[in-house]
Amino acid sequence: MRYLFAALLLLSAGPLNPGVGFAQPQLAGTWEAAQRADNDERLYIVLSDAGKAEIVVEYGLPTPGKQRARTTAYGRWTHRGRDLQITYADVTDRLRYVPREPLAAVGLNGTAPALKPIGKRSPKSRLGSEVLWKAPHAYRMKGGPPSQPPYAPDAGSEPVK
């Protein structure tokens, strides 16, 4: 009887410990900021399983027509638990994985996986203070046009809830 009571006590104590029961986040894949309406700028990062990172900024050019340009920075990423660190071009950005971030900031209901910036930002940071959402998605800032993803959908992405 004592062993049964001890086993039940250990089983019930597991959920009280915040480190127990949390699955490791699926960080590899594409993460995109909601489209910025000011100059049709898009920001997304691609995190590979091998620890390589690609930071891409696309923007419209102030020329006649719909010409676009793209700048890309390559770097490395590591993570410990839910905290992610991306290092590129002598810049280190820190982000935190949030499995259910509210979509109210992009004008939608529900939640979705996101990477939120934490800590002090470098003035050279390409990510700035943008929240990055697991792609593919059609999130956009309120009043902005829908985004068109330039990549193939990830198999591991979660639907909007």
C-alpha cells in the first residue's frame, strides 16, 4: 500500500514541475514576421537542422514598376530549451520560442507558434523587435496586403488555432 501511495505521489508531482512535460520546440524551418505595410518589406529566417541560419529581408524599390530587392545574411543558430540564439555578421540576436502566441497583433483570432525577441538589441540587428511566426502562413499587419511566401510549406508547421 505504501508503494502504491508513493507511486501516485510521484505521478501527480510531475506536472507541478515546469521543466517536466514540455516537449522540445520544433525550431527548424521558416519563420516570418508579419508583413510591414510601410514599404512592402518582408522579413523571414530559415533555420536548418544543421544549425545554419539564413536571414532574408525583401523590400520594394522606389523605382517605377514593382521591382523588389533582397538582402541575405548567413549565420549559425543554437538553442537551449526555448531560448534561441542566432549569430550572423558580428550580431547576436536572442529569441524565445512561444508555442501559443496570440495573433491579435496581426489582426487575427487564435494563437500560433512564434519566436519573440528577448534581451537588448544590437543596432545592426536585421531582426529588430519583430515577432517571427512559424511559416507558411498568411498573417499580415492590420490593413496590409496578404503576404506571399517565397518558400515551400514546412511539414512540421502547426495550423492556426
